[in-house]
Amino acid sequence: MNEHYPFINPPLPYSYDFMEPYIDAKTMELHHDRHLQTYVDNLNQLLKENPAYQGFSLEQLVLYAPSMPDDLKTPIRNNAGGVYNHLLYFSTLQGNSPQQPSGELGSLIRKQYGSYEAFEKQFTQAALSVFGSGYAWLVRKPDGSLTIRTTANQDTPLSFQTLPLICIDVWEHAYYLKHYNQRADYVKDWFAVADWEQAGRRFAS
């Protein structure tokens, strides 16, 4: 993650077409180069105008936004959240063959949900339940257990004292060029490129 102001939009660690045929190259390009870049630019502009917060990390900006002055609460929450959420989303995609969770994370998923297939069903239901724009997440709670959460717009699960492991962006710009209004098809394709190795490393951390 970017640590402090000025934040940057790091290049994708793969080519735009690396997720084909599940996520199309044009969507990846626009999603990363325009949507995420806009959040980065907006956040940097806010911090340029409010230097007292330039020393905050990205996570601190997300967490402390509710205690900021009224004119900053919403724009900081939206733009810092937009940067955080997108960076996690792009970093937990992989373009190889479909994965399933393994290791400690995989064992815990199967223990809590009964099977990976049962977990996938519950996660899919959560992603489809988001009204309008938002995300579905698998997170680690402070006691080490897992839970599935949803957030609206660019809210994050950090405020619930949980560690985000992996997320799916269900804003329409994440899938509309390929999947149109068929969010369920996009969610199914997302599972084919979800990077469970990266999620496992986050869990272990």
C-alpha cells in the first residue's frame, strides 16, 4: 500500500489483458488508469489543501476520517477509501488457472463454512446483495476467525477492526463493459481470477 502523501497509483503488476477472458482488458485499463487515478488525484488535492493530515498513512486516513472536520469527513472517507479498496482489489487478482484457498486460510474457510463450495455460495450471495455500488469482503476478525462483509460505495471494513483479505468490487464500472448488468456472471468470473495465495499471505500477517 502507498504509505503517505503524495499517494501514487502504482502500475498494475500484470498486463491489462492478463485476466482475459474473465475480466476484459479495456475494463482493467479504465478501472485502474482512470477510476483509481481519480481517487488518487482527489485525495492528494485534499491533502495538499490540508497539510495537517499529510503525515497520515492511507489506513489512518480511512480510520480517522469520521473524527475530521465536517467539511473533510466525507471527501476523505470516499477518496482514501477509494484508493485503499482499489489497491487491495487489484493486488488480489491473478490470471492463472482458477485457485482455491490453501494452507491455514484454506483450512479455516473449510472449517467455518463446511466446504469451499459453501463459502463461495455465501460470498456470491453477499456480492449480489450489495445495493448499488460497493464491495464484498472476506476479512479476518481480531479473534482470528473469518467473516464475510459488504460495504457501500468506498467504505472499508477497517472501521470494524477487521483485516481485509480479499475483495470484489461490484461497482458497475468493474464489470459493465463485458458483463453488462449481469453482476452474477461477473462474480462467477471473479472467482476464476481471485488470488488466494495473496489472501493467504495477508491472513498469515
